[in-house]
Amino acid sequence: MKRGLLLILSAFLSSAASAAPCTGRIANPVTDVCWSCMFPVTVGVTVPLSPKGSAPDVKTDANPICACGSSIDLEAGLNFSFWEPVRTVEVVRHSGCCPPLGGVDLGRFGMRTPDHGRGGRDASGRPRGTAFWQVHWYQTPWLFVMEVLFDARCLEEAPWDLAYLSELDPLWDDTIASFLLSPDAALFTAGAAFGACAVDCIAATAGTASNSLYWCSGCQGSVFPLSGWVANQVSPVQAWELLAHRFALKLAREGILWSAHGKRGQCGPYVQPLLAKDVWRVELMHPARSTDAAKGGCCRPLGHTTALAGSGKTYPMGGEDGAVLLWRKRDCCLAKKPAGAAAAAARTFSVAILREAERMREARLR
């Protein structure tokens, strides 16, 4: 009898575990986004329009006086620099689970999509810290969606969208196949290359990460391979930020994620396969919000240590999946053609005259 009850109980527990309920909440950009992360806002190169912000800023090669276009379409103006929230990276253990959508489960898509797994033990009997995660890539240009800035040309004009699912990417769960996007990973398999990541960790924690050590993700570890497998996972927050960096580099090499800083970015975004690290910031959005600078910081440079900022952010049953908001440095040529400005003013004046005439006509009819 006892054996039968144990069998029934074990079957119930295994079925409950396989169900893997997906929980979460819908992100509110007003309260869940740390808006001080967009600071500092500057005109030219050094003229501030806002407070400095808590995260370190980075100087680019943008020209203080800029021009875009050519011939009769030439527009001249001043450089406008700020930090823009552009993408949300959702890192989950179970395929199809979307916590930022309120815990919606998209299902298994009818194809092989491995769930989160952990390695067993190594030859010496010690447990491995290996884990596998799925990643969902969201377009979240909150400044454009909420119409925060007056000039939309300086923002990424894209709608909110679930743009990429790693479950549909055959390279994401295959470390060897991911070598197609990162053949240079073979250059950084020696111990000296991993030792250099300690230097990058110090640089990212003290200021910003080193772009020359592009195979490192600061204190999070090696950015290669570009797959969902994480070796020597220290904490969930560390793994989430590492995979956010990996996925950003992966999409940059696929030509999907573009950069928008420096002289090349003043007139529009451009492809940068070797992603610069110092022009990106990360902010934890789920399961806990990072909106208070006094409690570990709102946003941090890419590769910054998560020892303090990641403590107390995860919890069992609902707090084991994460979402990271990526902030991108933006340099924009805030320009306007004189003729275009005069035409816009004339149109505004004409509309005002027509409205006043319509009001007077309605007053006479009364």
C-alpha cells in the first residue's frame, strides 16, 4: 500500500514539474523603467541639458557640429547625445515562457526546444555549474513609444514587438554550429584569454568595459560561444546579463542589431559586427525592478559585477526567469533645413487661421 502511494505521489510530482507553470507580469514603462538611465543628455559634446546620472558616460568621436544629407537635402545642426532604451532580453528556463507578457506560454512551436538543464558532476565528483537558457528578444524603444522627445528622428522609430525567439534558432542550442557566427572564438580558448576577462571585470566595475577585450563580458565571463549554454554559472542574474550580451553580439553579427553612436551614427544607425561594449547599459526588469539607485543601482555598464546589484533579486516559484533592458548610447545630428522650418511654421500659421475662421463662422450661425 505504501509503495503504491509513493508511486502515485512521485508520478504526481513529476507531472507537476513537467507542467512548468509560467508566471510573470506585464512591464509598465512608466514605473518599471529607470528613466534616470537616459542621462546625461548633452548638446554638442559637453554642454549638459540634464543631471549627470548615476552610471558612467562614455565619450564618442561624434562631431559637435554635424551635417546630414547632400546637395539640396543637406541639413546642418548640433550633436544631441543621450542614452536610449531599445531592447528587452528575456532569459527563461522553459521554452515559450514569457514573464514580461504576464506569464504567457507560447507553447513548444512543434519543434525540438530543450528546456533549462544543469550539468551533472565532473570527473572528480564535483557538481558542474552548467546551465542552458532560452532567450526572447523584444523591441522596446520606450522613448519613441511614449513620445518622450520632441524630435522623433533622434529615436529608433520602431513599434513594440517580440522580434526574435531562440527556440526557432537552430544555432542557439548547438555550440559547434554557433561557430559559424563566431569563428574568432577559436582564438580565445587559452588560459591567458580567460585571464584577461578579470581585467575587463575590473574596468567594467570601475567605469566601462574595455572594447579591445571584446571576447569578455566583464565580470559575467566569456561572451563565446554564442549559444544558450552557460558554463560555471555563478548566479541567475550573472547568467541573464551574460546571455543578454551574447544575444546582442549574435544579432549584431547577423545584421539585425545596429549601433547609433559616434560620427557614423549621427545621421542614422549602422551595422557594427564587432559590438562596442562601453556604449551599452543594462537594467534588470524582471523578476525585481532596479529603479532605485540606493539599492544596487538603476542601470550599470555592460559587464559590471552583479555581486551587489543581483543580490536578493531572485526567488523560487516565479522569480527564476529574468528580463534585462538594454540601453544604447545615441548620438544624433539635431538638424533642420531653414526652408523646411519656414514651411512648417507657415503650415502651423495657416491651420491656426483656418481654425479661427471656422470658430467665427460658427459664432455667426448661433
